[in-house]
Amino acid sequence: MRNVIGLRNGEAQLIEHDPWQLLREPGEVLPDGLLILPLATWIARRAQRPLGRDGLWLGPDDDVEPLRPWLAQVPLIAVDFPSFRDGRGYSQAYLLRSRLGWHGELRAVGDVLRDQLSHMRQCGFDSYAVREDKCAQDALLGLAGMSVLYGRSVIEPRPLFRRR
């Protein structure tokens, strides 16, 4: 993938050579390499491919709860934002991190823009595939976001009044 920003040791940086390939509608033969597969394809092929190798691509309508038994073997989950107005991916990310306790790489893909990155980080995303027609270097500034959060988040579970 191109235009990817990742958080490494708490610092945001551009990922020059991201090895992951996102396949939204793969054919019968899957290419070599690290693949991010749609949930239905991942489930159908998990017996044929070694667990822990492929990432998952979640569409906005996919339920995260049934993933619980396999989460320990998933290295990366990509959550799709088909439109910047579609906020279902924020809920999926929050549930994966808080309710299901998943700690792997959580990547926002699709219509990902600079203005969203700070909020995505608060929900638990730690990598971002910025839309192809946007500058990823410029989008890095979006992670600076707000310095003080009033409410709780995946990053800071205590609201501001509890931190004083």
C-alpha cells in the first residue's frame, strides 16, 4: 500500500515500504505476499492458508464480535471508510480495542483524510492509508490533533476530571 502513516513507539511516521496488499475482491488465485483479505474470503480460506499470515479487511457492515476466536492470529485489521462521512469504522475500532482487547495493527483505509486522523487515533487506529490523491506528509500534521482530551478514549480511558 502507498501513502501509509504508522505509529511506531508512539511517533507517527511515513511507512516507505509497506508490504501489505489490500484485496477488496480477490480472484480464485491469491497473489504471494502479505495480503489483507475481505472478511468472507479470510474465513473461507483460513483452512488453506496459515493463520497469522493474512490481515483482515472489514467493511462498514461487518460485525467484529464473531472475530473473537481468531483475533490472536490476525496480525493486521484494515477498517474501511468508504466515505469520510461514514463513522461506522470508528465504532469497529473502539470495539476491537476495548471490548475484544485486540492489540495488533489497526489500519484505517478508504476515504481517510488529515482531519480524521486524531479522532481515529483516539479510537485505537495505529496506521492510516491516506487517500491516494492526498499528501501523506501533510496528513502527518493531523495526528497532532488536540493536546487535551475531555472525554475518555482508547488512548486515555480516564476522562479529564478523573486525571486532575
